[in-house]
Amino acid sequence: MATLGNSGIDVFPLSLGGNVFGWTSDKDASFEVLDQYVSGGGNFIDTADGYSAWVPGNSGGESETIIGEWLRSRGHRDQIVVATKVSQHPQFRGLSATTIAAAADASLGRLGVEHIDLYYAHYDDESTPLIETAAAFDALVRAGKVRAVAVSNYTGARIREWIEIARREGFALPVAVQPHYNLVARANYETDIAPVAAAENLAVVPYYGLASGFLTGKYRTTEDLSKSPRGGGAAALLENGGLDVVGALDKIARDRGAEIATVALAWLRQRPRVVAPIASASTTAQLPALLASATFDLSADEAAALDAASSKFA
């Protein structure tokens, strides 16, 4: 287990992404994935109030609803760390104080819980004064509705600004940051956000740890991309050095008798400040490789080989 910054909240070093629940995984499949994740030692589930509003027929909150039904049916709420986010639900856009308060209550209702363990500002809302947003998150902590505050998709400068405001006003400090970070998306995080995370003892919980499936090795040709609803985001990587990274992963995986996804997530987990990469699974067949990453340690030479293969993305 690893601790989320200064929160005292201990989490399994792989977070299960809930973005596929209500999208590529229906309720029954989602329950199976959640059960297997917990059976494998997992306790850290990541979702957002906007998941999965982009799916035709959905309105947002589907993932939270499925997770809430699962929590109620299994009866082990106290053993699970639930992270969710605010700002992208169609009914609760942005980060004004009134929006945050209403969105948090809606998330609590869908999840069927008394508190959210880790509550993220999902995307920065520069139209709302940051002090208003920080105060609204602090109010949720004081009300017992949220245990710890976090940010996602914020620049390093805006994270510093939030922390400065929180210290000055006595608000709850963010304990974690959720950036886009993986072997083929390094530069923005490593140059802009990592220094802030290190200076402020922020836990790093990266999303797109497998680059929407590209770092599992399943997309190696344009034909492969056409076979998956999530393949579109990997198209540019085929012609931009991404296959060099997959090749390096493949070699380590073959040498160690592991899955490519396991190696990719292990590299991420071993980066400074990273507490738990996020990875999602639509089926239980995908989970063993993800869970294995929590205990798979790369040698210094292996890590260096991956660093070199992905250096053009740094």
C-alpha cells in the first residue's frame, strides 16, 4: 500500500479506472471487474461524475451509479477508497461554489456513500476565481462529505496558486494530482507538474497509463486501430515513434514472462511521486496483467531501456 500525500489514506498501487463502466462495460461486466480487482488486493477506484456522458443515450453519472450499486451489494464500503471528480457532468459544468456543492451531493447520491475519499477538480475553470473553488472544496471537507482534495488536468502554476491560496486562507490542501502521463506522454508532466508534486508532497495518480490501450501492444497497424472504439487516440503514435516504445516493452515482457501492459504500468509506478497509475478493464481477462504491475519491479537496466526508447516523448 502507498499513502496519498499527507492524507493518511492508503491505497493499492494500481487504481482501477471507472471510465469504462456504463460504456464498454455493462453493469454485470463492471461488477465482475470490480470483484476481481478487490480479490487481487485492490482498494482504489477512480471515476468522475461525467463518466460516461459521451456515450449515446447516457447523461453522465453512469459509472458512479454502477460503482454505487456494487458497493451496496458487496457491503465493504469501508475497505474501498473511492475517488471521483467534478466539473464535467452536463448538469454541473465548471467549478463555481454552487456547482461544486450540488455536484458533490449528486455524486454522493449516485455512489450511495456518506463521503467521497478523494475529490478532484477535474479540469481547471479559469472563469471562476480559484479562491472560490478552493473554498468550496474546503467546505466539503469541513462538512465531512470529502476526506481529501485533489486536482486533475491543472498546470503546475495553477496547482501552486491553489496551494498558496489554501495555505493563506486555512483551506484543506490538495494531497494528489492526476495528470496525463505515460511512456508516450512524458514532457508536460515531467517538466511542468512533477516539480510541484515533489515540492508539495503531492501523490501522483496518472491517467491514460496505457495510452488508451496503445501500451498493451494491441495497436501495431492501422487495421488494429479500426477494431476498437478506443483505438482512435493511438493513431498518431504509430507514425511518431510509439512503436519503438512498444518494442522495448515487448522485449522486457518476453524476457521476464510478463505482459506488455504489466511492464508499462510498472515503469509508471516506479517514477518519482507516482503512487498508483490508473488503468481500466472492460473484462476480467484484462485484469491480471494490470494487477501484476503492482508488484512487478523493473531492474535499473530495464528502466533505463524504457527511458531511452521513450526519450522523444520526454
